Amino acid sequence: MAFIGESRIDKDKPWSVYLCLSASECKSLLPVVEKVLAKAEKRYEHFRDVMDGGEATNRQQTLFFEAEEDRDNLESTKNQMLKYIDYYSHD
């Protein structure tokens, strides 16, 4: 069963929304996360190529850093889901 909650790491940090899932829900959502991650990776690679070419505008630089952050967050989410699935599949 899934539920959505809010939490803060410490009192000076903003509230973060989190979603708790069962292992079976993680298994069913994993392909969706992988698909979104693949798109994020392509977006990151596009802006990295622009940055490497040395012709990036300020806006493209900003988009590069946003794409990098999105890619990293999705990769982390995928890895957490895989660990969770692996942990609970050995019951």
C-alpha cells in the first residue's frame, strides 16, 4: 500500500514530499522510472554537448545544470527502488 507524506531532514531545510511503496508497487513502477531516466539522460547529453562545444548561452548552461540534477535524482530513485526490491524479494 502506498502513501504520500512530508518530512524535513532538519529544521532549517524545506519540507520534502516522499512516496512510500510496497515492493510489488516498486516493481511495477520501475519501468516507468527507467523510461523517464532515459529521456533525462538524453536531455543531459544534449546540453553537455552544447556546453562542451563552448557555445552555450546562459540559458543553456542553466538547462544543463537542471538536466544534470534531474538525471542524478532519477538515477538515485532508480537505485533506491532496486535496493528495496532486492531486499524484500529475498524473504
